[in-house]
Amino acid sequence: MDLQLVRAAIDGERRALARVLSSLENRTMSLEQIKQEFPEIFEHKSDETWSSIAITGAPGVGKSCLI
């Protein structure tokens, strides 16, 4: 797993995020690996509020892999 790619995605680099999502969809990277290396991005404090986001895009681009 390319941890630098995941770190870049966390830091807001859109291309890195796209590559991470593709790796997850193609199963060359697992969410468990990311959770082990970057547990802080999965933590949720009870006093935080959550927002909803909408994922849009052309058919077949992998939107459903995010759900």
C-alpha cells in the first residue's frame, strides 16, 4: 500500500484521492490497512456534527463504491 498516496489524499490532493478510491475499488488496497495506519481519520467525537454530501458523476465511474 502506498501510504504517501493516502497521506496526500488526506491532505486534500484530488488526484491522490482518486487513486486511493480506485485502489479500494480494485481491491489493491483495503480500508482495514488505511484504518490501521491512519486511525485518526476514522475517529468521531460525540460533540461533532456530521454533514451529508452528494456524490455525482457519469455512469460507471465508481460512485457506488463510496456507499
